[in-house]
Amino acid sequence: MKLLMIEDNKSVSEMMQMFFQKEGWDVSFAYDGIEAVDMFNEDPDSWDMITLDLNLPKKDGMEVAKEIRAKSKTVPIIMLTARDSDSDQVLGFEMGADDYVTKPFSPITLVARIKALQRRAHTEQQVAEEDQKATQDDYQVATTHFKLNTNTREAYLDGKLIPDLTPKEFELLKTLAQKPRQVFSREQLLELVWDYEYYGDERTVDAHVKKLRQKIERVGPQVIQTVWGVGYKFDDSEVDSK
């Protein structure tokens, strides 16, 4: 795996380099935002993973994430930051990050999160390749009011396209919609969508659900329901299609 670690603290980079080398990964380091964008743009398709500190000199990490996403929609990005608020998480996910690790963090935990995200990205690529064999009109998930096509990565509510779904929002929606009215705990969704068992923070799920709901509400009624004290479910049984 070829990994780019964007981190202005050289002590953190040096510490992580030992762990990355133990895994046999090919790692490069960028120490400010401008250097990071330049290194990524040299060969955008060559990178398999990005870890991105949000508090960077010269160019903020949010802007770096935005520029990386402009070049690559699929390269996995893990945010590393001392910021610890829901608004920062939501903003980071809006800029295209796939996961979020709050400093200080355990090197072992970060390595585990990278492996989990790598496995998930590999699985999604395999699914996408298999879906190329299907026709554009096939819907892998379909209910009374909802349809989802994994080939085109599109989802519709009463025939209206749910706009601008990120890869993780799409996978979250697919996971819930495949089993209508089944309640999923946050821990289950972390494992199914992010592919790790409880290394993650439940707020990762909440932040993605919040953004997903906002996009669903642009086209119709809300179909992602909160089951208080438990988790979330997909339920379009009471949707009025008039």
C-alpha cells in the first residue's frame, strides 16, 4: 500500500513511520498543506490511502481534502485532528473524508483503522467491477418508494434522485435499505459500513446520518428513522407519494 501522511508534527510522523514500515507500507510524508497538494497531484492515481491532519501550516487541512477530492473521488482519507466537535466532523466528511481519528491517538489504533478502511475500499472496488456486468437499469435494492443502483451509485426516492451522495453515505443508505424496518445499532453500522468493530467513535455514524438525512429531505420525506436508545432504521412504509 502506498500511503501519504500529511502531518506537520514531525515527531508524530517519525513515530508512525516505524509502525508503517513494520506493515511493509510505502509511506511518504508532507508537512504542510501546499506540499501535500503538490505531492498528491504528482500522481493522484498512485495513492492508496491518505491520513490528513486538519491543523496544517500554509493551507488548512479542509482545503487540502477538498483539493484531493477534486482529483480523486475514491482515494480513502482519514482525518487526524485535535478538534473534537460534531461540527468539525460533519465539515470534514463534507470535504470528502472517510474516517476521523482524534488526537492523541494510539498508533496501533490508527494502523487498525487504516487496514479497515483499506479492506472496505477494496471490497467496494470489487463490487463496482462486478456491477459493471449488470445493466444500467438494474436496481439491487428496491422497495415501494425507494430504488438503489450499485452500478451507477444512485439512489431514488419516488423517482427523484437523492443528490450528491458520498461513498460512505451511499453505503450507509444501502446497508439500511437492504433490510427495511430492521434496527441497526451504531456499533453494527460501524462494522458493516466502516468495517471495524469498536475502534470507531459512534459520532462518526451520527454525523453521516445527519448529512444523509439532509440530502434525502431535498427530494422527499425522511426515510431514515431514529430508534431512541438503539440506533437507526430505514422505513418508507408511511411515505405519501402524492
